[in-house]
Amino acid sequence: MFWELYKEDIAIMERLGLRAFRFSIEWSRVEPRPGVFNDEAMDRYRDIVAELKGHGITPIITLHHFTNPIWFHERGGWEREENIRYFLEYVDYVARNIDIRYWLTINEVNLYPILSYLLGKFPPFKPDPAKMWSVFSNLLRAHGKAYDLLKKEANMVGLVINIMPVHPMNNLSMLDHIAAALINKLYNLTSINAVRRGQLPKWLGSHDIGDVDYLGVNYYSRPRVRFSRRALIEFEEGRDNQMGWVTNPIGLREAVKMAGRIGKPIMITENGIATDNDDDRIAFIRSHLREAVASGTIGYIYWSLLDNYEWERGYSAKFGLIECSGKKRIIRRSAEYLGRVSRSLEI
């Protein structure tokens, strides 16, 4: 509904005192057919940016947030290296039509391949580890080339990694320690180290993946894991939210420390809790925001402004600062709390 009600939503943001807004360009909306660009849709995005700026809100644009045009999927999507050129044509078109300071090329470059090609929960629903690593490699290579298209002297071009610090369930179990170390290395550090070096690891071809001006960190969970003969690795489940994630603000500090290896500014680009209890949401924001400030991050973006469609969970997970009931907006107290913090900088 934001697409239709963006002017009203942006006015609400200003009244609350929110000072930055991250949103995504929908590739299939802008380029419905290969090489055919929708100037009318681009005009709408340009107007959203102008509206945000006019209300004193900094726009942060993400160019790829999990979704692909059907025509791109039919050509093999991110599985094929030669398809990177399609993404770059789209990036070039957007860059020529919008002028902003903060860009993010790919959202959760490490998580999208896992959900789509290891767990098979996201389209194209293909559990195939070999394809997972090919997609991961192609996404990072696409970022590097997109960086060159987007980079201007005054702007900041970044990439988003989902970081999930993992700990052993049983500190006395060597197998649990090995399980935690394996997840941390493959899930967190493979991406972080590649960005730090500007190059994929040798086993993925040592391809150049360019640079970042800042790193977007999405942090939600700090689970414990254990070795299991049945499932190899089992994750602890959280009970205080609708996603079953283990929430812990200390994990945000650990995530920023991991990301700090890159040596670039860090922005928390997603952090949130899915719950019907707004007191829990306020407590979550307060505790995590304190860690973000103490860790020296350059910004904190809560996920999300509005209750949103949460992939395989639909609309059942309530992340929003604002409840959506049709076209009606119901401002939660957590939105007012975050607005007060934004205005006063007192947590």
C-alpha cells in the first residue's frame, strides 16, 4: 500500500520525527520486459525521493531485495554469470534517473542464496548447494560492477549482509563448538572476508567484487546451536516473537564487531521484532539501539515502518511501527518512541 499512499506515509514519518527511510526499487516494475523500461514507474520513485527530501528524511535505496523479474528468472536468473549484465542495465537506468546519497546494491547477499538454493524456501525453490554458491558468487560480482555505475564523489554505495552470531548450546561440548564455528565461518565470515578483500575466496574463483563505502548490517538473532546426529546442526528457537528467533541485543554488538573487519562505516539497515506486544517492541528497540550507538554505527533503520508481507509467513508476522488495516494506518506507541529518540537522541 505504500506505493499508493506514500505521501501520507511520508507525512506520518515527518510528524513522528523519523529522519531516514530505507526502501527498495522493484526491478520488475521498472523493467517489465528485458530492455523495456517503465518511465512512469520511475517517475513515481523519483517523486518518492523528492517527497522524502522535502520532509527532511534521508532516502536510502536498495536495488535488489530478493525479488526478480519473471523474464530474468526464465533466463536462469542469478544462476548464470552472463545474466549479471541484465542487472547492470537496470542499475544504470535507475542511477541515471535518481540522485541520492545512500545506495545499497544487494540485500542480504549471504541469506538470499541460502533461502532460495539451500533451504528452498524462496523462489525458485531449488535446494542445490552447488547452485547456492554460484548465486552467491554472481551476486557479489554484480555488486562490484554496480558499485562502479553508482559511485559519485558525494554519495555512499554499500552492500547488505545479514549477520547472525552463533554460539554453542553446550559450552562443554566440543561438537557444539565446532557446529557454531562452522556456521559463523560459512554464514557470516565468508561474506565479510570477501568484502574486506574485495575478492571472492579461491574456491569460488578469486573474482573481483569491488568496494563498499559502507556496509549495511541486518541483525535479528543470536541463537545457540548444537550438533545433532539426526540433523547435523540444530538451532535454538526463541519464544518471545512470532518468527521463533532468539533475540538478544548483545548479538548486535557482536555483529558490528564482525563487520568491523572490513574497516568501513557500518549502518544497521534492518533490526526488528515481530510481535503483537508493543511494549516488547519498545523494549527491543531501546536495548538494540543502545548497542548500535555504543558500537559506533552511522545509522539505525528499524524493520519495518509498516506491517509487511513476510515471505513464507505472509502477513502473520507483525514487524511494523505502524499497523496497516486496509488503507488505515494505526500508529503504534513504538513508532512514537522511536520518533522521540530520533528527535532528542536520548534512548
